[in-house]
Amino acid sequence: MSADEPVIETQGLVKMFGKFKALDGLDLSVAKGEVHGFLGPNGAGKSTTIRVLLGLLKANGGTARLLGGDPWSDVVELHKRLAYVPGDVALWPSMSGGEAIDLLGSLRGGLDDARRAELVERFELDPTKRGRQYSKGNRQKVAIVAALASNVELLILDEPTSGLDPLMENVFQEVLGEAKDRGTTVLLSSHILSEVETLADRLSIIRAGKIVETGTLASMRGKARTTVHATMTRIPVATDLAGLHDVQLDGNKLAATVDANGIGDAMALLTPYGLEALTVAPPSLESLFLRLYENDADAVGTR
Amino acid sequence: MSAPVVGAPLLLRTSIKHEARSFAPWIAIATVLSASSVLVYPWVFPTEADREGLATLVGSNPALGLIFGPAFDVSTADGFNAWRTLALGGLLTALGAIFVVTKATRGQEDSGQAELLASGVLGRSSRLLTAVAMGLIMSIIVGIVAAVVTLLCGGGTEATLLLCATYTATGWMGTGFAAVTSQLGAEARASSSMAVGVMGVLFILRGFTYSVEAADWALWINPLAWMTETKPAVENNWWPLWLAVALTLVLLVVAFALQARRDFGQGAIAPAPGPARGRARTPLALALKLNRGTLIVWATGFAVLGVVFGYFTTAITDLLAGDSGIGQVLASGAQSPADVFGAFVATVVNLIGIFASIACVQIILRVRKEEMDDRVEPLIATPTSRARYYASNVVVAMGAAVAFLVIAGVIVAGFASSADIGVTYGQAFGQALATIPAVWTVIAVAVAVVGARPKVSIAAWAGVLLSFGLTLLGPTFGLDDWVLAISPFYHVPAVATSTVEWAGLGVVFLVGAALVTVGFAGFRRRDLATT
Ligand SMILES: Nc1ncnc2c1ncn2[C@@H]1O[C@H](COP(=O)(O)OP(=O)(O)OP(=O)(O)O)[C@@H](O)[C@H]1O
Ligand SMILES: [Mg+2]
């Protein structure tokens, strides 16, 4: 694998479950050393993509490359270089968390004992409880510790923090930051926008089995519209406001959205009416994703 | 309606709607067992002479009695049916009830389903009441369906009704045991294993006490022997059924008392904290660890089975002395005593082999359960190849088969060689070793099913079912040799007889190897179950 070849690359990936097309021509690319956010509504196909990348499911069409190899046929070689955290961790009822960590670590070719101890400490995990006695968040921690305690090139994380409390969420973000500093590539599927905002260099958004948007957060923000709230001394005529979107006029109060590169024009348009108060808010992450997740085709940007 | 059982009727209705399908196999097996007996009997044994021949055959192989209990009278279709199905039909109904009850109680708690239910408007005891009702209802349906179909096939009225009532009664007792063990085990599996274990012990003891003609009290302390004492088609005693009803009631009272004190999702036996560091670091170590409890219990079981069956071989000469069946065979000179006893030891060891295959098929089916519970996924996501993961479990199952047969074989051989029946220690122990390839092949059926066609994982039992049916029932039905030869145990040579033929065993081994190959190829190629 050459230095600039993507760590993960899929082209036109298709996965059918019977007649249902869970992945419908998925193109995903994750570069070396980046944390790649993987977002999308429930049932969009995130976990399915990850399972294909792990060689747990066999794709029906398209190609997938992982760390320069084929995820289906080169399983053993590839899995020596990656670690995985599922979104819903099932532990062995008769085994303690510590035993599960050691088992998974040993199967992966050994753990960094010092880092294992440190992670157990930082995540405040009691390793002597048995499978069913762990709470949801603590089960999740077992899998996170097992994955992060081994030295791997690639981490594949499927909603790793579902169920973690905010304190532990912070610890997770710190720990993942350190992994990134070591040069680890991360594919991070998540529904927690702030987590993605903090950690991800780039992100891909999947909907109905297809990637609908990919890029840096800044570039996605650039394609979204800024919200403008203005109070004016004179009431504008609606027809004059053609350059604005989603206009809501309530007396002399105006709410509207403008394209990211149209803020100047909007100011020029509104100033003649005598601005009394003005707020210009960059698009919130929530609104950005809500639009991307929605089903209509004319969401943000071009498809 | 009193508070603790609020919502039970509604829950029962929905549960039955969803679970009715799981009743079907148990209803079907008991019905087929019973109806086929009366249907086939007049064809296979049309004349008086044939029927006497059957009595001789049954009498001359007392090992059969260990499973089927005593043959009071096999000269009528109903008597034959009672001998052939009373023990098995009841046991199977009880097993069905145990699985239904355990699934509706602890199974639901383990999967989290029960939490959703318990948070609804539902009294504390409603879920247990529903589970118990399902077990009781299923047993009743088994009895009714089996009775109706058997009557239509020409069964005698009273004998058939009584026989099928014993199925239901045994199912009720199984429900009672399962209701109690569901309150004890740490999880669903432990709970059902306990109940199945109790049933298994009672079953073997019944066969043993009848076969060695033990004292009466030994019969009356065994609830399964109560069922045999109804003697359908011979004496038609109905009153022992009341004992079963009474026992069921007592067990249910105990179960409800225990469940009132039990915490949700936990058994009375709480697990201690585990070690902070783990020692199981390979798939093989994991497979051993996960199956350790079951392996120990089964190994103990096989030691006990070795003693029971071994003791039985020492009793055989006495048993046969007064028995006309074997006397005739010996007197006619058709077979030498060595051949008869050699064949007898082979039958006993075959039985042990079939039990061993039940235990080992369970180990293979556990792989599917682990997969469905999402516990295989994280393992396969490590550099462990699918083949290595699967192989670890297959090795444990195959190794367990060897261990079980060696344990039972050592003990049986000890008894047999001291029994003065012309069988040496080496021959009897060799018999146990010679049975291993047959057991492996039965396991291989499960390996193929779980590996290649996991959706029909129930088919993993096909090998056990065929072996059991053909080895034990085939000869009494006068089936052709080529049909009997489908059972791998048919090819196990009787080591202590004069005609020892090893070639068949080689074929059995090759078939097993082919099935294992199919299983591994399938496991490597298919999608892992996802939820
Ligand atoms: N084994 C399966 N059989 C049939 N359909 C499946 C199977 N596994 C997944 N699907 C379907 O494929 C689609 C994608 O599922 P997937 O689990 O990948 O979604 P996801 O993006 O991970 O969703 P979430 O955010 O809820 O985790 C869903 O519609 C799901 O119902
Ligand atoms: Mg998912």
C-alpha cells in the first residue's frame, strides 16, 4: 500500500438482504491518518458498510479495498492491523470484562498492558464484573478498552459511545485524539454530532445505502445557508427580498436564510431599510444534518 | 382479578400466538411415534407367530428395556404402542414443555424482552403464570392430537386415551420442574439444563429399575415410573395420573414462592465476581471455557451411565436365565453365547454413543446461538479466521465425544469383564473406542448444518434422530438392512463377536469427513448473522 492510497476505498458497493438493497452503490474513501465521520439516519446502511469492510458480510457488487487488501479474502492479514468496536456490545455471560478484554486483545496479537491498565483506570471500568452484570455503557467501555489497548493502524468504530455518560464521552474523545496523534486512521460511525464535530477531519453522509455528501465539515457548512434575523425601521416590500430564501416577515422583523457566499449581497439588500438589530448565525450542525438526512433530493448542495 | 396476575390473560394470548409454532415439532413427534405404532403393527406382525417373534426379540435384548421400559405385552398393537412410546413420548413432551417455560421466563429476561413487558401493566407473577400456562397447554395439545390421530389410525379407545394422557401428565411434570429451575439458574441455559438433567436422570433410573427388577419403592419414588405403572392396554390404571397432577401442583407452588423473592433477570444462585485478567486467549480456550460447565455435567453423567449400564451387564445372565427369548436363540444354536453377549455389549455401548452425540450436537449448536447473540462478530473481527473459530468448537465437540466414550467405556468394561459373559476388558473397552467414529459422523451432520444452512439449524438433530430411530426401533420393525445402514451405528462392529467387519466404519468415517468439509466451506462463505 503506497502512502497516499486511501486506507478504505469502496466503489459502487452493493449489499442485498434478499430483495432489500441495504447498500446501493456506495462510494466511500478514507485517507490515511484521518478521523472519518460516518453519519446517516437509522437504517441508512452504516453498520452494513462496516460489516462488509470487516468481511462479516459478503458484498453482492462493487469493490472494497481495506488497508490495501480485500476485506473478504484477506481477513486474517487485515484484521491484524485493525480493531473494531460494535455499537451493541454483547459479552459472554460467564466471563468477566477483564477476561473479555484479554481474549479479544490476545486474538488480535497482544495488548499493550500499560495502556490497558491506563484505559481501565481512565474509563473507571470494573473488570471483575461478569457479562450480564455490566450496564449498557460499561459493556461499551469493555469493547472500547479492548480496541484501544492494542496498537493498530485502523480503528473501525460503530457508534462506540452509545450509552456513555458525558464524562466518559469526554474521556473517549481525549483517548481517540491520542490515537489519532499516534497516526491511527479512524472510521467513526456516530449519531452524536458534537463528537463528530470535535473529532472528525472529514465526514461522509449516507442515506438509503448511498453516500450523499462527503467532505470536511467546513466545506459542508459552506454549502449550507446562513440564518439572518433582522429588525428594521422600515417595512420592506416582499418582492424586493427575492435574493433571500425562506423569508418570514412579521411586521418589521425578518427571518431568512442566505447562501454562504451571499451574505454581502443580503446586507446590501437590507441596509436601505435601516437596520436596528441584526444577527447572522452560521448554520448549526443540527440544521445542516437534518437537511442532509431528509429525504427530498434538493437538500444542501448538489447531489 | 388479583393484582399479582394482572395482564396474564392478554400476555398468554399474544405469547401463544407467537410461540405456537415452537409447539409444533413436539406435537408432531409424539403423534407420529404413537400413530405409527398402531398403523405399522398389523403389517409388520400380521400373524401370531410374528408377534411371538417380536416378544422374543424384545426379551432377548434387555438393553432395549433401559430406554423403553418393560414390555408388558407386545402381542397387541396397543400394547406394542405402549411399550414403544410411553417413555419416549412422555420424555419428549416434557422436554418441549421445559423449553417453552424456560424461554418464556428466563429467556425473555436475558434478551431484554421481559423488561418491556414487565414495565407494562403486568402483575409480578403474570409472566411466570403465562409461561406455566403455555407449558400446560402445550402438553394438553400433545395429548389430544396424539390421541385423536392414533384413534383414527385404529388404536384401542381406552389404551390410547390413557397412553396419550401419560404424555400430557409427563409434560405437566416437566412444566413444574422447569418453573422451579427457572427461578434457580443464573441464566436461561443453566435453568433449562437443570430441568432437562432432572428429567434425564429420572428417565435412566426408570429404565434401570425396571430392567434389573429392583424393589417396588425404587419405582414409586420416580415420577416417570408412575406413568409406566398406568400399564396402558394391559391394566389401564388411571389413578397414577393423579400423582403426576399432585406433583405438578407442588412444584408450581414452590416456583411461585421462589419467584416472589427473586430479582428480575437473576437466579437464586448469584455468580461471584470474575477475575480482572483473563487466561482464555485463543478460540480453543474460549470454546472450552464456554462449554466447561456443560462438559463437566455431561462427563459426570457418562460416569453414572457407565455404572448403570455396566452393572446391567453383570445382571444379564440372571435376567436371561429365566427368559424364554434368549434361551430359544441360544438353544437353537443359531448364535454362540459369545456372539449374543458381544452383540449385547455393542448395543449398550451404542446407546452410550447416541447419548454422547446428543451432548456434542449441543456444543455445535451453541456456535449458532453465539452467532445470533452477536458474540461471534467481535471475534471474527480479530485476525481469527472463520475456519479457526469454527474448528475450535468442532474440536471441543469431537474431543468431548472421545472423552465421554472413554469415561463410560472404562467403567462398562470393568463391569462387563467381571461378569463372566465371555467378554474381556479389552474387547468391551475396544467396543467403546470403535463407536467413536459413528458418534463423530452424527456430530458432523450438525457441523454441516450450522456451517452451511444455519437457518434450519434444527436439522442438526437429524443425525441423532436417525441413529436413535434406526438403531433402536429399526430392528423391531423388520426394516431392510440398507435402511438400517443409514445409521452410522449400524456399521460399528461388535468387537467381542466372531465376525468383526471394519470396512463399514471406514465408510462412516469418510462420510463424516465429507460433512465436516461441507460445514467448513459453508461457514467460510456465508454472511454472519446480523441483528
Ligand atoms: N440481516 C439483515 N437482513 C435483512 N435486512 C437487514 C439485515 N441487516 C440490516 N438490514 C437492513 O439494512 C438496512 C441498513 O441497516 P444498518 O444496520 O446498516 O443501518 P445503520 O445505518 O447502521 O442504522 P443505525 O443508525 O440504526 O445503526 C436497514 O434497513 C436494515 O433493516
Ligand atoms: Mg448501525
